[in-house]
Amino acid sequence: MAGTKGKKTVGSLVLSMGATVLAAGCIYMFVPHDESGDPPVKRVDYRVELLTARRAAAYPVAAPEGLTKSWKPTSVRYDGSNFDTWHLGFHDPEGQYVGIEQSTEKPGAFIDRASQGATATSATQRIGGETWRRYKGGEYDYKALVLKGDKSTTVVTGTASFAQLTKMAEALRTK
């Protein structure tokens, strides 16, 4: 009797395990899952912060106009307590980071921090009637376009190509 009862138990166990593996496989196939592993980047609305910064800052605050929806705003902040600092971050259509940084802080320290330690090159380019200096290198191989103004310094920076940084700089408007 003991031998027959053991065979039924082993057979039942094998059938149960097979049914469980089959059910798990079916569930896995029908439940959607993201293969990339990267969490989706959340879009932020920066309109209120932009209006606040434009009212409070000692300089004309810049923000892009006319960019396609594929440029995704991801971060925004204005700090009027220290150097009237404005930040607006984006993911460009190629998935790279582009940031707009403005401040009344002394240009050297501000540019170094905003560009993650990138250094000035001899290259300049004309954008919107202004001469911007190119920076590159530093942490994360950042690139930057820098415009030193009378009241503030504007840095368009990030991991994106100079072509993408230029598109952002061309789209900047102050009101």
C-alpha cells in the first residue's frame, strides 16, 4: 500500500508543477512589460515657475518657444535668494539632456557649475544676433553654449550635440 500511495503523490506533484509553470508562462506572455528597463521620463509643466521667475528676476528670463512636442521638459526651478538662478531642463528628441541655466552669479563659477566643469573652446557661433562661446568636456562629457550678458549669464548645456544645443538656444525667448 505504501508504494502505490507514493507513486500517486509524485505523479500529482509533477502534474501540479507542470500546470503551475504553464500558467506562469501564459501570464508572462499576456502581461505587458517594458523591455528597455528605463523608467519613462515624466513631462513637467513649467509655466507657473516661468511667470514667477520673469516677475522676480533682475534679468530677462529665457525659455524656449516653438519647439516640437518631442522636446520634453523634465525639471524647473527658480531661486531668487541666491543670484536669481533659473533652471529649465529638457530631454531632446534623441533622448539626451539639455538644460537652460541663467544667473547673476559671477560668470566663472556659474559656468563651471552649470556646464559640469566643461572648458571654453576657441569656437563661437552667432545665434539670434548674439555671440555664444562653446564649451566642452567635464563630467558626463557635457557641452555648453554660453552667452555673457550685462545682467546675467545664460548657459545652454547638456549631453546633447551642439546641433541640439543650438536648436534650444535659437528657440529661447525673453518677455
